[in-house]
Amino acid sequence: MVERSQQEVWRLTPWLVIALLLLNFVLMAFDARVDGGQRVIRVWTQTVADFVQSPVTTVTSSVMNYFSSIATLRTAQTENEELRQRIQELEVELEGTRDLATENERLRKLLGLREESKYRILPTRIIGRDPSIWFDSAIVDRGSLDGVNLNMPVVSSGGIVGRVTAVGPLTSQVDLITRDKSGVGAIVGEVGESNALGVVTGTSKSDLLEMRYVSGSVEVQPGQIVYTTGQDGIYPAGLRVGEVVEVRSGSATTPHVILVRPGSKLESMQELAILLYEPPKKPEFERALPNVEKGRR
Amino acid sequence: MEQVKITVALIIAVLLQWTMRNVAEPMAYVDFTLIVIVYAALQRNAIRAIIYGTLAGLAVDALSGGLLGASAFSKTLVAYLVSEIARRVYLDNLLLRIPVIAAACIVDDLVYFGVHSLLGQQPNVPVGTTIAYSLIGTTVAGTLIYIMLEFSFSERTRGRRRESLSARRSSRRRNPIKLSK
């Protein structure tokens, strides 16, 4: 091995720093291009990290479950009595529901309708959070081997959570809807019943979203529910986004600015689901438009 | 030997950075990789510290929602600045290292935020609060980790401790004052 003198090292260092800084800057500029693709380095690092993150998550969640089960034991007896009473009430309700279900099935058969799901749902678990405090992405334990693709929507019981932005063989990275670069085509109220259409984007607060471009002439009230419209080409229509908490009213010429609280508890969630959903293909005439390449990114 | 130890410490730091936020959210405010990189830079081996900065930064960026290379950029710069300061100023005292890790944390955060803003990627957290919490978390953890590293890793410290102990023993033996007859 070549031993370098201290002076030689100090002479060499600034050049090495400049070279590395340039390399990193080129990487950043390349990554900042919004082309919808994914980076090989991310995919492989995720795969390596999975071998550490999965066992750590398993161990910590089982330890936490153990302690929380001890804590819940204290209230178990009172809860038990309440639940017994509730079971009796539900049994009565169930009898009524059974009759309705049988009737429903009979009528469906009569009409020739089939029960079918719009898309498959893949349950998943968060095994890692963003190592940097500045962003809020999550790593989940499903990857391309489970059929996950880029841009697939991720949901929880409360509503949409985000979309898949990098896919490894075993894991995927999910960018949350709270990110400022995210955009979800949304509507206040049910699709078809309202015309308060707009785009939901992230804000600098993790528990608040902003809905823009909603016409100022449409009436919007706090407490109303916001749903996806399916027009963004990522999320299917009819999924819950959140609830309106504040409306900064616009006018006939300026749009409303609506603050929305996400339906999912984004800071504390652990169990999620990936929708194996492919958005419908754009019609031929739309793909032939001159800005089609930009639009696809 | 010290090179191997710092490399192991850096690998552990990267693994902690990858996992700890999912275990406890406040741990996200501790930048383990920065602590080890600053420690490496304080050992006056600039080239090693800079390369460690780039590699650890890239490992963190790859799992982050931020730009690939942003953390590597800021950590490379911090490693260089700290090694330059360590070359000019005597920083072997632990008390002097506390302001260094605090300053390194602020520079790292500002550069990271700056390059993202420059390339049109706005982080979704309040800047001032995040830098303040990160400063507290990293400085406190850094001080504790440096004490640990000094006592378990540094051959020099061990040697110094041994020397001081033997000096005390010999001075006690040579003490001419007799308290009793």
C-alpha cells in the first residue's frame, strides 16, 4: 500500500471533496427530474435494508404488544361485562340482518348480478420509516414478487395513504399524500353528486392537506368528506381522502382554499393495503397529443 | 485497527438510522451517521471522513423520500469542514467536541434543506422546529456516543489512562509525608 505524507493528503483532499460534491449534485439533479422511473440504487438498498428492518420491526412490535396487553388487562373485567351485554343486543340484530341477506341474495340471482371486486387488495406492513426527518416516506414489506408496481395506490382503513414510488423484489417505498409534490384528484362529496372538484396536495404539516382549484362559486362546508375522482391516473375513484376542516372562501373569480384532515392516521399507522390497481388506458386521440410525453411523467 | 472500528461504528450508525424511526418517532431527530462522520473527521484523517460521509449519506438517501445524493452532499461537506477545523484547532477535549457536533448538525441540516429548495423539493416539515429538535437530539446523543467511543475505542485514551494511573500510584509510593509513626 502506498503511504502518503500528511501534506500530500491535505493537498489532495479539496480535489476529492469537489469531485464527490459534484457527483452528488449530478445524482440529485438526475433524481429531481420527474420522470416517474425508479433508481437502481434505491431498489438494492431497500432489499439489503429489508434484512435488518423486518426483524427489528417484528421484535419491537411483539415487545410493544406484550406491554400493551398487560396494560389492557386492568380494564378487561369491566369491558368483558359490557361486551356480554353488547353480544346479546347484536344477536337480536343479526337475526334481522340474516333475513335481509337471504332476501338480497335471492334478488341478485333473480337479476343475474355477480359480486365482483374492482381490484385486488394486498395487505402489507410498514417495516421502516424515512431515515431523514425532513420527509415522510415509508418502506413496506411487499415488492415486485408480490405483484406490486410503481404508482400503485396505498390505503388504510381511514382512506388513501399514498402511492408506491420505488419497488424492490421484497419491499416497496411509499410516498405519503402529505408530501408537497403529491397531487390527488379529489371532490368534496360523492362523485356525481357534487361539482367541487380540485387537487389535494401536502402542506408543511403532517396532519393537514390542502385542496386547491375548487371553484369559489361552489358551496363547501367543514365536516364534508373528500373523495378521489380517479382523474389523476393513480388513485381509483371513490376512495376517502379525508374531512374538510377549514374553508378559506374564494369568490366567483378566485378558487377556495380548503384544508383537509387526512382520513388515515399517517404518523401512527402500521398495517396498510396496496391496491393492485392499474388505471384505465388513455384513449388513442389523447395519447397522440403533442404534450403526451410530459403528461405521462 | 482504528479504521476497522470506525467503519463498524459507521455501519451500526446506518443500521440504526434505517430502523430507529419505526421503533420510536423521536429517534428520527438523532442523526447517528453524522455523529460517526464527525468523529472520523476529528481523527484528522480527512480523506477517510469524506468518503465515509458520501457512503453513509447515500445509504440514508436511498431509503429516504428526499433526493438521492442530498444527504451525501451535506455530509461530505460537513466531514471536510470538520477535518479542516480539526487540522487547525486542537479538539481532542470532549468539551470542545460538543460545539463541533452542534455546529456540524446545523450546517448539515441547512445544506440538506438548501439543496432540496434549490431543486424545487420542499420538505413537508417546519424548518426551524426541525433544525432545533435535530440539534438537541444529535448533540445530546453525540456527546454520549463520543464518551462511549473514547472509553471503548481510543487506544490513545486507554494509554493515557494507564499512564496517569501508574503515575498516581508511584507518586503515592514516593510520598515523603508520613501521617503516623
